[in-house]
Amino acid sequence: MSKSRTYGMAALWISLALLCGISTQAQTSTPLALNQAIELSLQNSKQLKISKAKIEQATAQLKQALDNRLPDAKVSGSYLLLTHPTIDLKTGSSDSAGSSSSFPKPSQAMYGMATVSMPLYAGLKVRYGIESARYLQKAAESDAEYDKEAIVVNAISAYSNLYKSQKAVELVKENLNQSQQRDNDFSNLEKNGLLARNDMLKAQLQTSQIEMTLVDAENNLKLAMVSLNLMMGQPEQNTIVADSSYFDTNYTLGSIEEYEQQAAANRRDITALDLRRKASESAVKAAKGDYYPTIGLTGGYVAAYIPNLLTATNIVNVGVGVSYNIGSLWKNKGKVAEAEAQSKEIVARQDQLTDNIHLDINRAYQNYLSNKKKIEVEEKSVINATENYRITKNKHDNNLVTTTELLDANVALLQSKINLQEAKAELVVSYNTLLEKVGVLANSQQKK
């Protein structure tokens, strides 16, 4: 063999080895704990970024309200070109006709003015405007805290979907291997005349159906990974594995009354709505401020220069100004009525939110109890299906039952195992959904 051919073969083997290494690395699965998934979801949440922007907007509006307490300062100046006027002074003196010829005829003029005004009283509009803006800023912060609850429960739900999909793939693969082994056994029996060909074909048909089920299960697993990766802000091609130990947790459940009391103290949307109610009440007071006059401290400086006629400097003035828009007595009623209507709307929304919270807590509570009962039922189903399959297989081996009964028993066993894993995942989601409705989910996860 020539050296060039030897080198070519060596390069080929090296390339194949590198490709295999890259492929193995790309398919490496990364274990992911639930708290890691929650932390990454919070760090990369688009909703929290929107909430942060809303907080910044509310903070800027508060800054604008605070700036209304500061003085206004204005500076103005002008340079004017003048015509030559004809001036005839009617003074009654004998030399009045000639005085116009001797009167200065300026062609230009300049003046400058600086004024400062400090509001002293504006019908308390400034005070209540600041108060309303401060409440709205705190409400935006409470909204962001409430959004965290929804993000955490969504992360747990996505994590549970990943777990369910993984378990489905594992169980279907395990069942497929058993089915393929059964096909080999049936094929040997059929060749030796110990099994009808029709029974062998039935078993092979079920194997094909299991293969299609595996395709669907793997597709669901890929979608669950993509969903969770996007939620965590990670590349969607990441292969992650959920920790199954989290889904064997036993929970201690309190009473509905206890959860409703906790919700009243911990739900941040209740806090946000209460702050908005207070802000609306301050807005009503600010709107009524237009019924009162405005009082301000003013000061100014004026300088003027008209060539050959006038030079004025150091003209300083200080005083107190009062202004009152009489038209506000009839024009401001609609503005006040609008502010009062908004306040009434928020009060009604508070009552509605209270009812919705009670309903949500009851629904989540019942869902948890239902899912816990499902686990008990599915555990018994797995035990019964396992025993049924064992008995049916023994009977089939002794030609006491048909192949169809054996295959049905196998399908029932697979389905019961999948149902049990789904019930475990749903129990975790339902319990954490209950905590989310109470408003303590984010804090409970941070303590773990």
C-alpha cells in the first residue's frame, strides 16, 4: 500500500473520530434542578423586563410630580430695529414746532428680562399630584412582584411537562424493547409450527404501533425542551433532563380558610390595586385643586438700552402673585367627575378581585385533592395491570388465552405506568398553583 493511500486512510479515521466526538458532545444531556429552572426563568423573563420598564416609567412620573415644587425660571431678550417717527408734541408752548426736530430719533432698541416664580399654593394640586404618583410607583413595584408568581408557576409547569415527556419516552422505549423481543420469540415459534402466523402478525402490528407512539413521545419531549429552554433564555437546542426525585415529594395541605387568609396578606395584586385606589383618591383631590386660586412668589430683573434715549439697568422686582381662573368653577366639574368615577371603578375591581381569589383558591385546592386521588388510583392500576399481564402471559405460554388478550394486557400495563407519572407531575403543578393563588409561591421557592 502506498504512503499517500495510508495517509489518506489515517486522515479519514481521524475525521470520523472527530465527528463522533462532536456528535457525542452535542447529544450530552444536562441535568437540571427545578430551582435552577426557576432562577433562570426569573433572570431571563421578558415579562419582568416589561415590568421593570413600567417601574422606571412610574418613577419618572413621580420625578415629574416632584419637579412641580421647584421654581420656574425664564430668560428673554430682544433686539429691535426702529423707524424714524414723526413726533409733534402738543404742549401749547411757542417753541413746540421746533421741538420735534430736536427730539432724539433712535433707530434700534435692546432689552432683556429674567423672571423667577416659586409656587406657594396651588390648591394642593402639587401635593396630591406627588402623592398619587408615589402610590402608582409602589403599585408598579407590586405588579412586578405579582408577575414573579406567574413566572415561577409557569416554570414549574414547563418543568413538569418535560418530566412527563421524558418518562413517556422511557416507558415506551422499554415497552418497545419487550415487544421486539416478543416478536423474535413469536417468529421462532411460528417457524417451528407452534404459533399461528396470524398471532405473530398481530404482535408485529402492535410493535409498529408502539414505534409510532415513540415517535410522538419523542416529538413531545423535544417541544417540552424547547419550551423550557426559551423560558429560561437558553439555546433551544439544549438537551436537559428533569430531576425525577422532585416528583416524589409529599405535601402538607392546610385548610381553604387558612389559604384565603394568607392570600389577603400576601397577594401582591391586592396590594397593587389598593395602592391604585389611594392614587385615584389623591387624583380626585388634585382635580378639585383647580377650584382654588394659585399663589406664587415672583422675582425678576429687567435691563433696556435705546441709543441716545434710554439706558436702564438693575431693575429688580420681587412680589407675590395671585391668579384665579373663574372658568374652572364650571369647566372643572367634568374633570373631577372623571377622577371620582375612576376611583369607584377601582373599588369595584377590588371586590371583584376578592371573589376571584376565593374562587381560584377553591379551584386549585380541589384540583390538588383530585390529582392526589388520581395517584392513589393509578398506583393500584399499575399493580393490577402488572399482575394481570403476568397472569395473562403465563396463560398464553400455556395456550390458555389468545395473543390478542396478551397484547391488550401489555397495552394496559404501559398506559397505567404513563398515567401514574403524569399524575405525579400534575400533583406538583396543582400544589404550586395553589401557592401561586395564595401569593406565597415565589417566597417558598427562594427558601428552598
